[in-house]
Amino acid sequence: MASISGTNVGAHGHDHAHHDEPYLTPKSSLWATIIDWATTIDHKKIGVMYLVAVLFMFFLGGVAALAVRVELLEPTRTVTTTVNGETTVQITGSVMHSVGMATDMASAGDWYNKIFTLHGLIMVFLVIVPSIPASLGNFLMPLMLGAKDVAFPKLNLASWYIYLFGSFFAIASAVVGGVDTGWTFYTPYSTITDAGHWKVVFMILAAFILGFSSILTGLNFIVTVHKLRAPGMGWFDMPLFVWGMYGTSLIQVLATPVIGITLLLLIFERLFHIGIFDPRMGGDPVLFQHFFWFYSHPVVYVMILPGMAIMSELIAVFCRKKVFGYRAVAFSSLAIAAIAFVVWGHHLFTSQGEVAAAVFSALTFLVALPSAVKVFNWVATLYKGSIDLKTPMWYALGFLFLFSIGGLTGLFLGALSVDLHLHDTYFVVAHFHYVMMGGTIIAFIGGIHMWWPKMFGKMYNEFWGQTGFWLVFIGFNLTFFPQFIMGVHGMPRRYASYVDEFLIYHQLSTVGSWVLLLGFLVHFFNFVHSLAAGPKAPPNPWGALTLEWTDAASPPITHNFHHEPVVTHGPYDYDDVVPAQTKPGEFPLPPKAEGRTVHVVKAGH
Amino acid sequence: MTSFPVENSGLGAAADRPYHETYRQAEHFRTQADEFDAVKLGVWLFLATEILLFSGLFVFYGIMRMLHPEAFIHGSSLLDWRWGLLNTLVLLYSSYTVASAVRCAQVGDQKGLQRNILITFVMGLLFLVIKFVFEYAPKYAEGKLPGFWYSYPNWESPYEPLWWGMYWGATGVHASHVIIGMGLFVWLYIRARKLHFGPKHYNAVEGVGLYWHIVDVVWIFLFPMLYLIH
Ligand code: HEM
Ligand SMILES: [Cu+2]
């Protein structure tokens, strides 16, 4: 059996021996290592760099979120008291005011607006959109397909630097004072606020540039799936993770250009006052909303599909069962990608004609179907599976629970008459946190736990992993469930002040955010501990059947595989194939035959 | 026994040799055909994003026109269609030369390849010169500027500033694509001089060529939309 590197040594005229080392092996000096990482075209290193960056941004966005919650612990009020004809005006309940950031009620409100805007922008454009595809996706796609890299490795590095470049503008905008437009940049406010200042332009520019990064990653993945599957791997032999990424990439490529031109025109509008969004000049501000949501609704599926992609893997591996209805799950990814483009109007029920609203309402119900197909299939997979309740599996169960709540409340909002009451209340805030955080972020953390041994070659501590899960799960529900109740009772979003009836809900929510913080800290220290002192990971600690586990070391070598893998079994054929739990360096299923013969390998214990 | 084909590797880079000996296939593709198809697919996907971007722009145009037809009709009558037509012809000719460049690469005609890339570049430059000297400059001088900056006195509809916003916005975005295209031609020319292209390796030429066609097609739409429809 000739190895890849064996064939190439000499042929390329340079020594390939170093490609047989784990990809994490440092270079001779610190400086050389830094240069190596900064210029790497290895999809694994790029994935790890993205992971670090995204988690760092998650931390920044999280700090902003905690600030918002602390501000809401008490309503911000102006209290006027008249004693002996002398009037004193006092501001109460504002943290921003009491730490001296704000001088009066108006500036306390300004700070509040800027901080929730910063939170939203960071979490959407810098965290969730790139999170799973750019980090785990980059790392895993080629491994799962049995390839050496993504189709265009240099382009991949370029999208990483474009991401950094875009983030730079976002951070710069925040540092010079921040913007208060909300993450949605609705016109006409976004074109007139802070007139004459560059902050808003910087922020829009950041979103515009990050869009390019997103397009290039998506494009790369689509071509990778088409052209780099291992011999023997047909479309329906691909792991469902890959299918999810494929659907995500399609949306990224097709929806992002539209937001690109919209943001560009928004910048023109601010800089040159061209007038398309300005009613004084005959423009139409609602047009911006249409264009914004034509992108941003599909993009919510850019956020959730990768979470679903991870879910299929978690459930299959930790139930040791074939995913129920593989094709249904695969096609529902594409169905979601398609329907996602025709429902944007449900964000504008209050600002469009009645007929349009009714049509969009009906279409919105349609989009819940493929999501439900997936949820039902995962639940059916649990049935009679041998469930192994490790941390990633807990996260998978958490996803099922939270995403179902998020998706079903989406239907409440999609119902026209109900939405007229719920629109712009905390009910919407709770809905999208249940899907975005309870769905995507929860799946992301589960995925990080599952592939941690593969990425870094170390095991994490199971006890602390599960402790972290429970803190996150409880903290999450404590934070966001009260927001549903507040929303139904009419608490509007984006205000620093509220009437006393809402006090208890806001306080529960704020306490919940601290529990969440604690959960994330537990995970963080668990991971740091694992890197420093965790036990060495075997190639296939979970006994999974996809190629990154069966054919690659933990961590993988620079070229991914010693031998080009040949696919001989489906990704979830747990009924026929039992991979042994292996020791470091051993592989239970060496690729032997062409075609699709099934190897039956005895369990190692 | 499985291994990657190595037919294209193992030759030292030597600029004075014919193209195919300096060309090395990227390692992670199994065959050269795979690499070829992959690049092609990538380019087409990228072009799809370009088409979508301009489609967004056209929709904006359509809606604005629907809202204020009189402003758009009068505004458009102030444009000189002859410059627009000349630029259309310039771009059409450049489309022909860039297609010839691809053809030359395919048959290994290195001289023709270099010549055609150069002509296409010059055509792009000509387009911009016409645009800036005969269209943008006089309009700038007369105050036919977008939105807020508008100061042209002889307007007929109060919404004409909006029309000029659309005009500058659309042609500006298009012109920036022309400039990027010219940058790509410089890159192609340098590579062509180093004999990087030939019958089996003309991906880059073809990709840039396709991009250039899209830039032309967009103009083919912009020309009637801005200059002709009354
Ligand atoms: C299961 C199908 C879903 C349905 C039927 C649905 C429906 C809706 C509706 C009707 C609204 C508008 C509410 C309003 O503003 O009055 C909305 C808002 C929102 N949804 Fe969903 N949704 C679904 C899934 C998702 C998913 C999967 C995500 C993200 C991962 C998501 C993220 C959002 C966000 C971010 C907003 C609010 C944006 C804002 O105004 O700031 N939704 N959803
Ligand atoms: Cu939506």
C-alpha cells in the first residue's frame, strides 16, 4: 500500500516527511510557528484560528449582553421630587449613570442603545454566521470527505483575513463610540443618526466585508463537496454534517450578494445622500427592510442549518444508530434553503399591505415543515438506540428541547393576527434566542465537545463537561423563558425602562444570565485544563464511523490521511460495522477493498 | 492500491520551457480534470453572486422608476445616448478580444494571447476615459449630482436628485467592476508573459474572461435602462 506521501517524495523534489506529523506540531522557533500559522493554507489550522476568533468574539458579545442585562435589573427612571418648592431631578436604576458613563436620562438611554446594538451586531455577523461553518466546517469537511484540503486552500486563507479585516472595522466603530441603530440598520434612522460621523459607515462596512468572507467560504465548500469526495463516496454516503454545510453554503452564496448591494447603497445614502431610502427625496425607507430581510431571513438558516448538521452527527454517534430517514434529513436541508428565500415578509407584517402579509404568513408556515421533519427524525433515531449520555449527547438533547420551543414560537409569530400583538416585544427576542442560542450555539458547544479530541488530541473532563451543560441549560431557560411571558404582556424590546409589572421577569432574566456565564466559565476552564493536562485522545474515542474518526489520527497529520481513504460503508452503518475502541495510532478499519463491501469488525471489548 | 496520480508533478519550474512543464497541479486534487472542473465551478458560483448583486441593483432601479416615472424619464433624456452607445461598442469589442484570448490559450498561441489581453485592457481603459471625461466630468460641473449634492437648475420633477443618485450609484458600482477587471488583466498579462497558460491550463484566462463578460452584460442592461427607455 503506497501512501500519499510516499508517492510524492522525490516526485515534488522536496521532502514530505513533515507532512506525516500531527498538524499541531510547532515549528523550530516560536517566530517560525507564528509565521507558519499566519500563512497556512491547511484547512485544519484555519478552522482552529476561526474557532479561537469566534469564541473570542462570543466573549466580547457576551460581555455586552451581560451589561444589557445588568442595566435591566432595574428600570431606568427620572425621579422628580419637590420639597419646599425646590425641585430635584434624579436618575434611578441606571448602571450606566451610576458608573459615571451617562450624565442624564437621554445619555443613559443612548448608552443602552449602543450596547445592545453592539451585542446584536457582534453575535450575528461576527459569531453565529461564521461560527460553525468557518471553524468546525473548515476543520471537518475535508476530513469527512476523505480529502486533503478544501478545494481552494488559498481562498480559504483569504476569507480568514477578510473576516479579520471586517472585524477590525466593527471593533473600530465600537471603540470610537459605537452605533445605536440596532443590528438591523433600519432606515431612515440609520442614515441620519450621528450625521457627519464615520462610526455608522464603519459598522455597515464591517457587515459588508464580512459578507465577502462568508461568500468565499460557502463557495469553497460547495466546490469541495462536488469535487473532493473520496473514491466510493456517493452523494448519499456523505455524512449529514456535510449535507447541512452544503445547504448553508448555497444560502451564503445566493443571499449574501443582495445584502452586499443593499449595504453598499446604505453607505452611499449616508455619504452622498442619494435618496433611495429617504422619503423627503422620494425614496422608500421600507424598501430597506425588504432588502435587509431578503438576506437576513435566509441567513437565519445559515445560522441554524450548521447547528442541525452537528445534531445529526451527535445523535447518530451517541445513539449508535443509523439516522432515521437519512434522505429526508438531507433533502430537508435543501428544502429549508429554498423556502428560506420566500418568507422575508414576515418581519414586516406591520409595514406592508394586507394581501402581502397574508401570503407571507402562509409561506412562513411552510418553512417550519422541513425543520420539523428533522426534529422528528432525530427523535425517532433515539428510539431503541443505545444512548450514551456524554456531554455532546446532553447538548443534543438540549437542542431538541430548546429548538422545538424556538421553532414553535416562530409559528406564533408567523400567524399574522398574533404577530400584530407580539411584534417588537420581548416575545420576538425570546423566540430568536431560543433558535439562535438554544439551537445554534448549543449545537456548536456540543460539537466542540465531540470533536475536541480530534482537533487537539486531548480528552476533556466528562464531569465538568456535564456540569457546564446543566449550568448553561438552566441558565439559558432562566434568562429567556421569562422573556416570552413579558412579551405576551406587552414589554417592548429595546428599552432601558419598564413598568413595575415586569420587574420580576427582568430580574429572573438577569440572574439567569449570570448562571449562563458560570456555565461558560466551567467549559472554558475545562478546555484549558484539557489542553494543558488532559489525557491523550485515541483516534476514535466515541467509536464513530465517519472518516475523520476511522481513518485519521487525533490530531490528524498535516495531510489528513496516511492512505487515501476508500469508503466501504455508510457513515451510520452501526448495525453492520462495529468499530473497536482503539488505542492511539491504531485504526480499526483500514481501507481494503474498492466499492461498498461491508467490513464486520469485532468490538475491542 | 490507491495513490494520487502524479503525472503533472516532479518538474522543476523553468520559465523558458513551454507552459505545460512549469504547470504543477495542486496536490489535493486527484486528477487534473478534477482541478479544472473545480476551478470552473468556483468561477461560475462567483459569477452567480455577481449577477445577484446587480439584480439587487436592478430591482432598486425598477422600484424607484415605478415610484417616480416622470423624474426618471426627464433625467434619462438629459443623458447623451451616443456616449452610452460608444461605450457599449467598446465593451462589446472587448468581449470579443477576451474570448479570443481564451481561444489563443486553448490552442497555445502565446503571442495572440498576450496581444488580446492587452487589447482588452486598453478597451477597459477607453471605457473609463469616455465615462469620466465625457460623462462624469460635465455632469459634475453642471451639478447633476446624486441626491443632496444636486444643484442643476433646470429640473422638471422634484425627484430628479433621486434619479441622479440611481445613475451615479449604478454606473459607479459597474465602473468599479471594470477597474477590478483591468487589475485582473494586468495579472493575466504578467502570467502570460511567463508562459503560464496553454491548451491544458487556461483556467485563469477563462475565469477572468467570464468575469469580463458579466461586466459587459451588466452594461448591456444598464445602457437601455439609463439612456434609452423614455
Ligand atoms: C421554525 C421556523 C421559524 C419561524 C416560523 C419563524 C418566524 C419568525 C417570525 C414571524 C419573526 C418576526 C417576528 C416579528 O418581528 O414580529 C421572526 C423573527 C426572528 N427570527 Fe424566526 N422563525 C423561525 C425560525 C428561526 C430560526 C431558525 C432563527 C435563527 C437561527 C430565527 C431567527 C429570528 C430572528 C433573529 C428574528 C428577529 C429579528 C429582529 O427583528 O431583530 N428564526 N421569526
Ligand atoms: Cu424570518
